[in-house]
Amino acid sequence: MRRACSLFAVSTLVLGWSLGTTDAKPAYGPGVTDREIKLGANAPYSGPASVYASFPRMMLAYFAMLNEKGGINGRQINLLTRDDAYSPPKTVEVTRSLVENDNVAAIMAPFGTPTNAAIQKYLNASGVPQLLVQSGGTRWNDPKQYPWTTPYSPTYVNESRIIARYLLQNKADAKIGVLLQADDIGKDFLAGLKDGLGAKSDSMIVKEASYQATEPTIDSQIVNLKASGADTVLIAAQNKFASMAIRKIHELGWKPLIFLGSTANSISGVLVPAGLEASMGVLTTTSYKTPNDPTWASDKGMVDYLAFVAKYLPGQDPNDVIAVTGYTTAQLGAIILERCGDRLTRENILKQATNLKGIALPMLLPGITIQTTPEDYAAITERQFARFDGKTWVLFGNVLGAGPAKD
């Protein structure tokens, strides 16, 4: 686990420390004035990933709250989100418009794996920060080839390595079936699982079943996984498909051990639609506190988060992990911008994003901090296992990285 010499805590409602750069000479890049910082992002307001629309809405609400309190270093944050319907060609269209017509300073927290892949080369060729990418693909942490792209999410590869290690320690004779989205999401989950299982990979993985994000159903894939004799299933899918998978497994009377990827561990977005009975006992890994877990009832970060949602995004389910992720990402984005001080060039925004040390955000689990360097852009690398008990995710074990277990 990466530890920091000093930990910083960001208040939910007020950013409580000075984050300015040491160079006091003002310098503005595109999208910045004395009164405004203009940012942009693609967002899945429609299309097959529209269940994730709570993410950009939370980002907008958080920046609206900061603007109400005076903004960041006296500047209002103007986040322009554009619906791309989770369609890569549309993502290219809206991103080019944000950069070339709206003249944004940076693309902040753009959503999706195939969508971000479609704009990565363009943004890097244009020298536009592609900050805090909302995808766990390994390709976002490649400072040499893509220096303007920085990740936020823990990688799917590391996540499935942790799952592999759990199986080797607790169910070494597992027969694993993998449901995977046919893009970098599924490929990375599968690669990490195989890497984590090592020499036992070929014997333990008995079936791989892929699907396209445009398919109406995945019933046949689940039937094929059951027929393979698998007694363990890794669901490397997005919300809608993960929910359908859990429901179909239950309908078949099949009782495998289910691991749910972090792409789809939303209680309201996945487990409730799948059925609470069908979801009982499902395992996942997470980096976040779960709002309806009584463990955090008196936690200040949780109290502040719940108050924020009630005031600034009424009607939003606070237990939605997508919303929690949006809230936490917005906090980190605000820290990066505040640290820029009056040097709000694209170059300095990237510099601040890749030099973060020991940032402890209120909704991250204790022991998990943000760490980035110019050589390693990975922001979050640790996770903890959780089991669904019919109401909430119940944490167990220690916070883990992708390296050898310490417990």
C-alpha cells in the first residue's frame, strides 16, 4: 500500500488549505480569465450507459456549490458537459467542439473506456489535459506516449489481480467463468485475472463469454457459462449487463460465487434491479465508503456528503456509488485547479495533476490516498473486499494493493 508522509483532508463544503503554486506570476491559458475557468467533458446522458449520468450531474452540483462559495481562487468554474450517448464517434464530435469552439482549459473527468480511447490521441496531439479519466483501463497511465492523459480510477487489471489472489488463497480449485464486455474493460479484467492466477490460469478459467455494449440481452452468455461447469463467475460488465447477469444466474437456479467488477457495483443501479435476493452474497472490491453502511454513520466525511446531496442534488440516491465517485472526483479536480493558483495554463494544470502527494479524500476508505508522480500517473491503487448482505456492502479483510498479500 502506498503511504504518504503527510495526509491532507478536503472538507466536503470548503477546501480548507492553500494549494497555490510557488510561482506568483499570473499566466492564463485557453478557457481562463480573472473570473472563470472553463472546463469540458463528454457525458453519458443517453445511450447504453445512461445509468452513469449521475456522475456528471454530481460533478456539476459540486462545482455549483463551490461557485456559490466564491469559486476557486476567486474564479467561477464553468463545466460544460456534452452528451455523447456513450458512442465513440459522438465523443470525438463533442470533444472537438469543446476544445475548438468552447476553448476549454481541460477535459475534466471524461467518462468511459471506448469513448476516452477515441479522443486520447486528439487531446494529446492538441496539448489539452485529459484529466481524471473515468475508466480503469491501463492505457490511461502512459506518461511517455500520452503525457496529457491522467487516470482516476483504479485499473481493472489490478482489481482482477486482487480477485485472483483471493481465489488462490480461499478457493484454489475454483472453476471460473468470465462475462466480459468486448472492449478494453473486458480485456483488462481478463488480463489481470490471468496474470494473478499465473500458472493455474489455464486450468481455473473454464469459459469466457463476451458481449457487445449494444446487445439487448446476455442470456445466452450466462447459459453458456453455467454449461461450462463454472462454480465462480467474474462479471466484468457495465451496470445494465451486470444486473441482467445476476438476475439470469438466479433464474437458472445456479449458485456460483460471484465477483462483481467495480464498473458495476452500484446497489441502486445494479443489485436492486437484479433483485436483492439474487444479489445476496455477491462480492466486489471498492475504494469508497458506502453511505448506507452503519459503520460510517458518524463519520464527518459521510455526514458532509449526505448533507451536500440533500442540498445540492435533491432526489439523487446518495447510496449510488456512481454519485460517490462523481463527488470525490470533483473534489480532486478542485484541488488540482486550486493548486494552480494564478498560473492556469494547460501545462501547469497537468503539472499539478501529476504531482499529488497523500491526498485523503473524505469518501475514500481509511488508508487509501491519492498519489501521483510525473512517472506514474495512477491516482488510486488500493481496494478492499466487500460482500452484499441484502442491504449494503459489508467490508472485510484489509485494504489491498495489487502486490503480494500482507495478511
